[in-house]
Amino acid sequence: MPISKAAARGITDEFARRRGPKTGLVVGAAWGNPVLTAALEALMPADRLTVVADPVSIEDLKVSLAAEGSWTAGNVTAVAALADAEPAEEVMLASPVTVEAEAFIADIELLRDKVEPGGVLSFAATLTAPAREEIAELVAEYGIGTDLIVRSLPPVRIHKLRIGSAAKRDGEPQAIAPAEDLAPAWRASSVAVTPSMHLDSNGVIAAGLLLGTAWAAKKIRPSSKAWMLPALAAVPVAAFFRDPQREADLRGEDDEPEAVLAASDGRIMGVETVVDERFGAATGTAGSEWLRISAYLSVTDVHINRAPVAGEVVDVFTERGGYSKVSAPEAEHNAACYTVLSTPRGRVVVAQRTGALLRRIVNRTKPGAAVAKGERYGLIRFGSRTDVYLPAGAAEAAVVPGEAIRAGETVVARWR
């Protein structure tokens, strides 16, 4: 079964977003396979890539790389059997797991052995693969991210599994590549409309449902103008889920390592020192003081959330609460989702708080994942508030109440 370019990008993203030097292993790729092509494009002079393929494909690969006459040929090794490949930091399957999944199940132990501790195994699986129970068990134990790629026929899910732990930081598992050395991850949920403007997949779905309703209403009652209501609503609903490209999406080296970025658009509600017991157990800092920077988002603001700092996700949990208007004092106890990040400067917590409308939080991170500074990680539908908690005394606020901010661009604090 062929694999789409979108799916190939998802499979190779953990390899591509690392600055290196790094090692990669592509399994089951013929020359021209989109996964192999994407992995080769991500290759840098200090990197090494191993390809497992059949003898004919190996010969085609060698001839093609030699014909290009570039340094790439010296960085690529081709072998005919998975057992002959050296372990790598990033292992990528070039073909999706389909209804014929027996080979995947038979090779999974060997595949895991080919991932360096702390590295990532990435693969695509069709939604109808009979091995979904086995895959679910793997995702539950090792999963750090899952993306649905609808731009594939048939649609597939990209699964990323972190195998083992290369080291520990503050007692928590750490990836091979520290988060500070990663570029923001590619997100299938961010759908490009123009080079500078994307829509979150939630907006694409919502707008599609409204347009489908308009089409059905027009078919059922051709003489009625009722179809115009859902048709006209599709534009503002889609606009709510707009996801503009930001400076963080293009960042290479972090030129301001001491800067803490805004986690959302909006306006600063408050800058204060607090003690918050709701995540004390998760951070191991019960009773500690935090510098909290709160932002209010109106319904017209961009509602995409971005990581304020680079770090390893060590916990994601929700708290039940009310649904007060976010500008009211009671919003302090609204339902919220907390993301806890481990960084070289200590734990950082981001709280996504619901508002009074629809009140749905979307969080796409998982414990074990590494997020780059400014990387998209979720959104809150309609009225909302975002709080960034930094260890008190370790950082100094760079904003004041009432100041407008932009996620992934505005510096809201600086580490001391």
C-alpha cells in the first residue's frame, strides 16, 4: 500500500526536527518511497541513515545516490535484513500497518531492539488494521504522540513510541535529544490554507459540517433560504480556529534561551506570586510559590496554545471545576487541563482554563513527549484563559496587566 507525503512527513518528523548529529533507520523502503525521500531530505552532514530494503531497491538506491554526486551517499547504509541494521535513535517504517499486519506483529520485538534507549519508533497504521489491539497496547506503554492523517487514502494514524530512556533529568525520563535542541514538531492538526495562515483541524471539520448542512437544506427545500444560515456561519466558525504561522515555527537556534514565550494570544490579566496545590503532587513542589502569568482570550483571539518553554512533558492532567466567565474571579476554579514540563531550570506548568461557552479543551501532548519552545500543543474552544506557572524567584515577568500578547512570539518572562 502506498503512503502519502503527509503521512511520510508525520513519520519522519522526529528525525527531521532534530538538529543532529543523529542516526536514523528506515525500514522497508524502495527508492522513491515518500518516507525514504523525507528522511534523505532531513539528512545533515553529521547524520547517519540506514535503509532496510530488498536487493533490487538497494541497488536502485545506490545508483540514484551515486548519480546525484552529493555527500549524501556516504551517509547512507543499505542492508537487506532488519537483523543486519545497527540500532538507531529514530526508527521509521516506510509502509503502513494494514490489514496484513502479521509481519508487523512478528517484527515488533526486533523493531524495539533497533531503537536506541530514549529514541523513537514512528509508523502509520490504517484505521482498519486488525492489529489495532496490539497497537493500542504499544501506544499505552510507549506512546508520545498520535496524529490522524486524513490526507491519505485510506486515512492513517501516525504513532510515535519512545522506547526506554536514555537518561534522566530531575528523576524523569529524558529523550535522546533535549527539547532545547528540537525544532517545533509538525502538526497534522494544522492545515495550511495559505503559506502564512493555517486552520486547526477542528475548524476544518466544523466548517465542513456547516457547509454539509447547508447543502442538505438546499436539497431538501430548494425554495427556502434557510440553507444560508449554516453556510454563512461556516466562515466565522472556521476563522475562530485560525492558526497563523509564527516566528517560532521557523526558529532554528534559540537566540533568547532565557526568554519565556506567551502560551496564547490575548491580554495579560494578572502577574502574581501564588501557591497552587492543584499541581503540587504532579510537580513534587507542594507548598512552593509560583510566578503566575494569566492571559484572557476573547472570542476574537487566536485560540491555539503554544509551549512557553522547551521541555519534556512529565504529566498532563485535568481538574474538574466550574464554567464561569473567564474575567470573573470564580474562573480561578474553572475546569482546566494542566501540562507539566521538566526543564533545566525547573518545572513549568501551563494551565488551559475553560470559559462559559462550549468549554472544550484540546491538549495534544503526552507524558514522554518533548516540546520545543513555541510549539503548538492544543487549543481551547471559545472564551478561555491560559496561565503559565514558573518557579518563583527563578524568573522575572516581562509583561504587565492589560498588555496584548501573541503566542510563540511575545516574551512574558525571562529566566534569571
